[in-house]
Amino acid sequence: MKYFTTVFLFIITSLTAVSQTYEVGAMVGGFNYIGDVGKTNFISPNTLAYGAVVKWNRSPRHAFRASILTGSIIGDDAQSNESRRRERGYAFENKITEFSVGIEYTFWEYNIYNGRNVSTPYLYTGVSYFLYKASYFRKADKFFRDYDQAGSVAIPIILGYKVKVSSSMALALEIGARYTFTDDIDGSNPVGSLADTESLKFGNVNNNDWYVFTGLNLSFTFGRKPCYCNF
């Protein structure tokens, strides 16, 4: 956790010190989760998520990016299209706070200083670290309980489309899946002090959880016109 916080702060500090163009913006949208409880739809945002993002546009084709995103994750077997889950009747709610750093690649050149309307699809990937509540189910009465704070790494795979709406403002729509390195967001495979308690485990313990963010990103551009001649 300290490593990711240090890297995130370093990127923000670096952005304010360089003459290249950088962006600061806000994200808002929704989370949905894919795991052992509730629906398994890949894109089905059902809770509010929001955060902030900073970018360093290193060339017209790529940018270094850092972001913070937070929101609730919920799952309810009653909403599943699988009859076995509906009969089981589990439900849970967790909260995620994600820190992410990585590289955003544009499919086409994205130069906001060329005087024309600019838009392009983009792909973002890197590494994320997220905080969540370690939890378990008491199966006898279907009681979901959190017992500790936990954290895990995730790999973000994000596809988006961004457009320049003015000389200093850009709007983007993105859909991003996060493959996590834990199976306990939904309480199906407890970690920490309860990791060896087999009676608390359920579902497919060999598959880790996913969560997906679908939303909008509005950013504002600062800095001098960059020189991309070295790239």
C-alpha cells in the first residue's frame, strides 16, 4: 500500500513540474462485481462510484495516468439468472477504494493543440491496488460479516473513447474490468486469520473476483504546448 501511494504522489508531483501537457479530472459512474454471489453480467453497473484522475500526455499516442476510485460493491443472489443462486439467497455489500497507475494508449493521434475537433478510442492498463473489507458468510442464517481491513492487487483492462470538447476540456466514456488477486470481495474465500477455515468457503475458490467500472471522465488540460519531436 505504501508503495502505490508513493508512486501515485510522485506522478502527481511530477506533472506539476514539467512543461508538457497534463490533465486533472473527475470520474463518475458505477461499479458491478463478478464472482460467487449475485449476477454474472459483465457490464451491469448497480452502485455509484467516483474518483479523480491525472494524466501526463507524453506524446499524441500515449499518456501516463494515475487515478483514485471508490464506491460500493454489491451482489444479491435474488437478482441472479441462475436458479441455484436464487435458491441459496446470499447477498453482500463491500466497499472498494482503488489506486491505479499505468499507461493510456490512443488508437489514433490525440493532439488537443491542432485546432480541430479531436477524438479517439483508447486502451488503459497498468496495476491497481485496492482496499476492501475482509469478510465471511455465516451460512446458517446467511449473515454477511466483515472482520478486518484487507488489500489486494488488480490488473485493470480499460477501453474508452475520449473527445476534446474545448481547448482545455476533454470528455471520455470508459468501461474497465479489474481482474483481482483475491476471491474474498464477496466473502466466499476468507483471508487473514480465517484463511484456513474451510467451512466458511463456498463457490469456486479457484476463480478470483472481478469488478467493473463504467462511467464518464471529465478532465481539464493545463501546461504549455508540448514538444513531441523526440517521440
